[in-house]
Amino acid sequence: MVAILRCTPGEAKFLGSRKRQEQLDAGWESVGERDEWKSRHVVLVVTGQERGRPRVEYVGQARCGRPAGTFRRVVEVTQLHRVAPPVPMEDLSDQLPLRHRDAVDRSGVLTKRSGEELLNALTTLRADLAAVIAQLQERVGGVRILGRVRELFLEQRDATGLALQLGGFDRSIIEEAKFPEEGGDQIPVFATLPGHPAHEDHLVAHDAQRFSDWIGSDAEHLAKRVFHKGDQQLFIANVNRLPAEDTLGVDLIYHHVSRDSFILVQYKKMVQVGAGRREWGYRPDGDLDDQLKRMRQVEEACMRLEQDPPADYRFVHQPCWIKFCKSEQVAPKGDALIGGMYLTREHVEWLRGRPGLATGPKGGELFGYHTVPRYLDNTTFTQLVQDGWIGTRGRASDIIQAQIKASLDGSRALVFAGLIGDDTTQAERTRERRGGLTG
């Protein structure tokens, strides 16, 4: 969990006097409500509240200590790291989804989802804090991402959670995924979850057979689940065919059956770049050129299948997207999606042709928060897909099998999801979002 601790002027002065790291590691003791501080938390220490300019000046670890009265308890704050320069709470608020922005005004332990979003916003603004936050998360129960096996597992877990969210289903099940040991084989995310595999007899027979034909039946590298909500079912399959060292990345193919629409999301990893490693960025390589070529071919095939006039309206009717996502060093014990930028294939190619955009300080290509003026985040992308503003508008089912084969033949791990059942209304989806399914 994540907490916010707001310093008094005296506490801020005391911390400011601690110049050596060993003094910050030792930390200090504050006092909080007993019911809130029951376990270990990653804590953001805020100063400047009394001047009306609150800012995160330290991050550390907090846990409950001895009682300090009937209803209060000493909070032990240790392993502090000074954030230089401090991050204004106003800047953090601007990075948060609307429904979580009130978190910056709170004190004490935050809800799980708000805490995850707050850490994501902090490391988005300051990539140099990623390693520090990772160490703190590991101490409070996070899983260290040590190598390629866990790195791919984390991406596949993220794509699985994204598929659940796109369908309007609760994604909390992904936090139960058990990360594999480094040095072992790739394991599908669903193979590590408790419960039962997909029972395709719950699906319409035609869809069950079609999905099985599309993804194949190699049980050693395949795990499936079916999720239910009202009259809708969401079929998700994780497919891994190659060892981790030979797998280039993860693709998500999401198919909305009643709309006969699909999207393809390909994952690309951003790393820490720039002076002080404070920014996130992805430097294109030959693999990106190959994948963009493939995406153009997919979109040309979709255009040939469109009706004239089109049967439906979309803001974006091309299926191919790239998610440039932060390279996580620790996977928190939660269901938060990896922070990142969603760009269409066309947008990526447009940026590559514009001097001064998607360009690093030395003139090379660099896709990052500081070089790409506009992009979609997890929340916006999810809502636009759910509401039918993004996705193909032709006979998607005619070409999905070919795209599944192309992903696997292209040395990529795959998450395939198919949403079956009558489409819900936008009003119904809005009520579900307000109820917390897609926060």
C-alpha cells in the first residue's frame, strides 16, 4: 500500500538537517491514526503544506510502531530518499486519472488503486525515482523483475489485465499471478492463477470452435480462461511458443464479436534516459521498422474489408497501436497496469517524419513523455475502446486468425481476447466505471 505523510514545519526542518544518507535511512517517528498504519507502506513525505505549496520531498518506508495514546500510534518512517528537486503535488495531480486526483489532497494510507496510480504518476514525472520506488516496493512485498522471463511475464500480465478492462471486467484477478523464477521457462499468466481453466462449453459452440482454431491447441504453451458478466463472456488466451530469450515482446489482440471489430496492441519498452536518467524513452530499432511494415499491411487488409458506406463510425478505425511502456523494476502486489503511451501506427510514423518531435537531445529518434506532445494513457484508451470509438469497422473475423499467426510467427508472445454477447449501452458502461471496474 501507499501512504502520504504531511510534515509539520518542525519535522521538515528536522529532515532538512539530515545531510547524510545514513541519517535519512534511520528516519524519524511521527504519529498517526492507529487504524490506518497497520502494516508497511511506501510513503510519500510532503513538505511546504503550511506555505500552500505542498510537494513530495522524500519517499521512504513507513510502518506502525508503539501506541501513542488510545487511538493513535507512532509511525516509524525509515529508508528515506530525498527527492531533488521536489515534485509539486499539483504536477502529480495533473498526471493522475480524474477519479484519483483527490488522492493528492489526502493524508494517511490511500486506497490500493489510488496508491498505485500515484506511484505511477511519480515515476512518470521522474524516471530517476523508479529504482528507489522499486526497492521500497520490494521491501513491502513487491516482486523484483530480474531478467527477461519476468519482464515478459509482467507484459503478458499487463496485456491480460488490459483485455479484462477493455471488456469492462474486473481485472483484480491478475494480482494473484505468481511470477516465475528467472532462468526457467516462460509460463502463461493464467497457468499460475488459482481456479479452473476455460471451459469452452460455456461459450456459444461456434465461437468456441472458432477461437480454438485461431489460437491452436498446444497445451504446453497455452492457458485460457472464460469470464462472465451478465449475458457477456470474455474469452482470454495466453500463448507462449518460444523461450524468453527468443521472444521479442508481447502482442494483445482484442476482438469484440458483436461489433466484428478488433484492435492490435504491441508492447515496446521505454528505459531511463537523459541527464540523471530522469526521463523515459524508447529508441527505435530494426524491429520497429519490421512491425510498422506489418501493421501497414494489416490496415490495408482491413480497408479492403470495409463496407461502403461503413457500417459504424469510429474516431480511429485502424486497428494497430503501440504501447510504449515504462520498464518496471518491481511488480507491485496489485492489479495496476503498466504506465505508458498509446500511439497509433500512423501517429508513430507521422512523428518519425517531423523534425524536433520524438527526438532526443543528440538528435536521435526517441519516443518518450518529453518528446511526444500527445498520446493516450491507460484510462483514455480503455474508455475509447469500450465505447466503440476505436477499432476496425469491417469484417474483422476474416483476418484475425492471420494476425494471431503473424504475431506468433514473428517471435512474439500473445494475449488474445474475444468479447461475446450483446453490446452494453454507454450509460451502462459509465455506471460500471463509476462502480470501480475500470479505474
